Amino acid sequence: MKHYLFVAISLILGMNGAFAQSFSLKPVAAKPVYFDVSPPLRDMVLVKPGLADRSIKNSVVPNKFGSDISAFFRQRHDEHPDASQQNRLGTLTGDTIISNFEGLSNVAGYVPPDTYGEAGPNHYFQVVNCSYAIYNKAGNQIFGPAPNSSVWNGMPNNENSGDAVVLYDENADRWLFTQFSLTNYPYGPFYQMIAISQTGDPMGSWYRYQYEFTAMPDYPKFGIWPDAYYMSSNDFTMEGWVGNGAYAYDRAAMLAGDPDALRIGFSLSAGSAGFITLYPSDCDGPFPVTGTPNYFGYVKLGAPQNFGIYEFHADFTNPGASTFGNLLTLDVTPFDLLSDGITQKNTNVRLETLQDRLMYRFQYRNFSDHASMVINHTVNAGSGRAGIRWYEFRNTSGAWSIYQQSTYAPADDNSRWMGSIAMDTAGSIALGFSASGPNLFPSVCYTGRKKSDPLNTMTITERTIVPGGGCQTGVWSGRSRWGDYSGMSIDPASPTTFWFTTEYYGQTSVSNWQTRIASFTFDNVFSSSASATPTVLCTGDSTQLESIAYGGSGNYTYSWSSIPQGFSSNLKNPKATPSDTTAYIVAVSDGITTRHDTVRISVGPLPVASAGNDTTVCQWTTAVDLTGTASNYKHLVWASDGDGTFSDRYALSTVYYPGPQDKQNGGAQIDLVVFANDPCEGKIFSYKNITIDPCTGMEEMKEGTLDMTVVPNPARDRVVITIHMPPQQQARLLLTDSEGKVCRSVTLSSTANTVVREIDLSGLSSGVYFVRLNAGTQVTTQRLIIQ
């Protein structure tokens, strides 16, 4: 928000205890309260940012640690050594810095600057608290500086309140620019101003939106996703911090300039899961598949410490079906917090760490065989220093896990904090940050690692973008704010180029901060990367393995092997046909150093199915049980070449009811069709023949004296049946039609060997009928034609 002193969350020790890990949330949908289209920015009358009105500084919501939490930090100070700490510098020499130029400075009197920026194909767009400027990539300022609120000139409820964010949507070639407006502070309503450029030119016209909030949406952070622009906030009312907001803005509607572009929001009560701030994931590069939820992440400070990931499913067709939940918690290596602040050269003033929250962004990147997310926050590195805890999360089969984590804190006197982290298309990671110590003014630095480097390690040697020329001496209500965040982004036109911006001081002053903007790559650092197309196969299919080498001497040799063993090749890009899930490892040498990388190929088996053995049934049978077997399939269906029906044609165990045509033809062929599971394609068939037999004169179970004659046959109105059966035995005589329906039924009992019965056929249609005699365990049947 508008910062002269500070805005943060008032904490108490109890917030770091146990919290409920699930809660019931209801989505709330809202339309913008105002929409229009701006004239091109280049045509606006450019008004330079002026000195801010400081009249509200003493009424800003308290954003500080209370005495209880400060005592908690001191109690934990150096209590548990960080088992994941990297206490040495990287050894690989990075490339020279490409661009390195001055950004915006503190012309309006705000502290802290809230520095952020992103690169587009031709521009770098930087925002601070509360102004912005646009540069070309050579570092020339081609627009601005201008107040952030000038983008929404002419709209109601438009105040230059700050906490601005700019993002470049590379999949749409558009820009998103946003900040909140606190025209009614501290009572509300409050507003989030959002602008979407009409083209890829940030100096052109913008679609301008204004959304209303009942609680103040402090510290808003945004992420780009296929279906929405997602936002998180720390929510305040007059009573203080009340929780967090999670929002989705309809991306397709906003890109089209729809004045009713919907916002779907969830409100999370304070302490819902033990976090202070959560961030939406922000996708760089290709989007994930349609329907993938946006991932909101947080870090839990108190025991047990963990990293939480929520899933946000936004449904703009049916907003009430939107969900926020499915919490996944991942245990992290324990860390401590630093209570004493950051030391600076030539002053006793210590800078804020802002260690109660994650640092922006929660970057997402999609690769062929996995997805990755990276993020960082500040922790205690021991000896009164701060370090940067960073994480890479990976998802290869539906569930996120921590792929690597470490605290970057080389063993010197300096603190490293206020970081921003991002991953490029080669899988390299860059971490930018501020560094300061008793013999170092706050400086702008970075480090990094290549994809195939040893895990949990920043291997690129630390480099300084600009050394600090002075320190910040301003203290407001006992605190000296720094940050509140910095910005590491990827160049969409050169996707292995990083851009970083943050603050520093050219000379010692109370609050006269400056910002720096720089770009760099790791392309000349020798590394290798393995990939494959595709990474998921069906049994018998092949995959194209690929190896890419970077930097070094440029003269590469390749050696492929596999786990399980059995594959080897010296080709750069060989083909492989694994019979089972296999890891392929490539060792690439430039004649001096050998690098390794691995790609995993998953193999799915073909489906197997059986409809069962052929069977013979009697003509009067009305139902035939089917029990098939199948494995490795997506779905199945039963089919028949006759006219029968199934009780459930999509179940392995089902019942087939023969039809009249089946009985007339003497049977039917039953097909079990099984469709292959991904990644296999197609379907397989298994056949079962059902033969329908008249069963005339057939004795079932055992031989005996049971017999009968049917006269006349064919018959018309009546028929006489002579039955030979053992005396003193009961029998049952049934006349059924071809579908098994009983038309006549007679119970017989006699002391003689022969029984004669006349059956009335009047009222029966012409056709084929069956006379069936059951006596004890014996059965005999004859066919009867009624004309």
C-alpha cells in the first residue's frame, strides 16, 4: 500500500503453533465496478511524479512484529543449525552482464520502493512505489517516469496508492499492470485497478478495470495462468489483519476487453493454515494443459515447518463450482528466523528482513517431462546474518515434491536477503538479492546454477551488479524498511536471459534510494541438458533422445547409458526403444569437464483382454453370464453381432440376453473391446461364441427312462404329449416360446410308467416353441411348431 513507514502483519506467537489444515470456502463472483479503454499512453500528458502527501503516515495499519513474536525469534536465534546451508560461493564463472543501467529513484518520498519489473520482446517495464517507467533493452528510458495512477486517469476512485505489479503475458503478447487504490482508507471500500494492454506495445491503449473490495487487499501479488490472472492479498480491516484473499480474473474476457470480466474470490481467515502470505504461481513459457489448477504457495514459520500448496480451480461458466483447496504440505529442512535485522557499513541502523513471508515470484515452468516451481524467502544464516532459503518443486506424475532446497549463505560477514528467483528454458536458475554487512553497503548481487549441476547448490560464482555507495539511515517507528520485494524475470525474446531489479543507495541518506536494472545469462558456462520426445511411450514404441551442451570449449563428446542397464550410444541424439520405464543418462565432455544429465522415459504396457471361453446354451435360456478379464486399459465395451442386449455393456462382468434373431441363427458372437490406456493408442478385441442349441431329446445330468412324444408336430389348436417316466415321481411340463417365455405349465404325478396329457394351443401365435419336461434331475426337450 502507500508506504512512508511500513505496512505488514501484526503477529503473535500463537500464530506459529498448530493450525487447521483444511477449511470450507465458498467462491464469491464479482464484476468490475468500472471499465473503459485508455487513450495510448504515449498520447497522454506526462505528469512527473511529485512528492507524496505524508499526512496519513501515522494512521497506516501497523505492520510490525509484536513483542511476543520478537521474543520468539530471539529464542530461536541460532537454536537449530540450518542443515541445508550452502556456506561457500559457487565456483563457475558466469557470463558478462549484458545490460546494467539505472532505474527509477525515490522522487515521491516513499519507503520502501516495492521494486519490480519485467521484460517483453522489446521493452523493460519497471514499477516502484508509486511510479513507473518503460525502457528499451539498451537501457534508454523511452517513457516516464509517471505516477502509476496515470494509467487510469479519468476513472473514479483512482488514487496513487502503490503496491504496483507489472507482468508480461507472453502467450498473448500483452501486458498486465495493476495497483490498489485506497481512496476511502481506512474504512473502505477499496479498489484494485487492473489494466491490460490492447497490444504488445506497452505505450499503446489499455483496457482498464476497477474491482471493489470490502477489506483492504494489501500486498497484492499476481500470476499469469491459461484461464485467469490470479491474485493473492493480505486483507485488513479496521480491526487489523483478517486473513488472505485468493482471486481469479477471467483472462480471456480481459484480453478481449469484456467490460463484465468476472472475478472469482475466496477469503481465508487469519491463520487458516499457519501462513502469513501466499502467492499464486506465475507461468513463464508454454502453458500447462487446460484444466490445470493454479498453485498457491506459502511457507509455515512455526513448528512443524512446511511448505503448503493449494489448488485453485476457477470456473467462469459456473462460478459456484470453483474450488480452492486440496492442500499439499511438504516438510522442509528446519530453519530459524533472524531477529536483529541486517547490518550495514558505517551505521548502527539495521534493515528489515521481511522474513515473515515468501519473496515474489512463485515462478512456474513447464518442461516435456516435468513441471517446476521456484521460490525463496529469508532465514537466519547464523552469526547475526541472513541467508536465502530457496526451493525447486517438481511435478512428474501428478504430485508436487521438493526436488531441491538450500539456504544460500556463503561464510563471510554479509547478509543476503530480499531475493527473487527464476528458471529459464534451459533449466538454469538465477537468484538475485541484496547483500550487506558491517563492511559492505547494501549492494545488488546475483548467483545461480545450471540444470545438471549438483543439487541444492548455487554453482555460479556470486557477482555484483552494482556495489552500494551508501547506507539507509532512516528509521520509522523503530524500523528501517527495505524492499519489500525485488524482481527476477525471463526475457521472452531470449529465454535464457535473466533480468533483475532491486534497490540500492548511491550515497548514505535517510531514504534517497535508487534502483538498478540488469540482464545476464549463463550461456557460456559449460553445462548440458538431456531431453526426449516423447517421454511417455507405449510398449514397442521409440523415443528420440536429445542432448544439448552449453559453453565450455565447444568441442563436445557424448556417452549415453541407462538404468536399468542395456543401452549405450556415443551419438548426440540417439533413438531408444525401452521395454520398461528407463532413465537415460548422458555424459557430455568438452575435453576438460564432464557434465551429466538424466531424462526418464515412462513405458506403458499394452492392454490384455479375454472375453472367456465359448459356451453352448439351450434354446429356452434367457440370460447368459459373461465374465471377461482385462488389464492396462482405459475403458471397455461389450458388443454382439446379433440382436441381444447387455445388462451393462461397460462392465467386465455382465449378462447377455439373447434376442429372437440370435435364437433363430443358433447363436451369436460376443466381442469384448478394450481401449488402450495412455500413452498407448487403439483397441484390442477378444471374441466369445455363444451357441444356442434346441436341446431336443437331450438328457441332462444323467441317463434314465424319461421320454416323451409330441403329436401332431406341427400342430394347430392342440397337441397330445405322451410321457414315459418312472412311477411314483413328480414332473413338470413347460411350453415356452423362442424367447423362453412360459406359455403353458402342467404338474404331473403318476403311479404308471406312461402319462398322456393334451395341451390347448389356442391363442398362441404361430412359430417355434419348446416342450420341456423336468423330472427330478433329468430334463428332456422337444421342439414344437405351431402353424
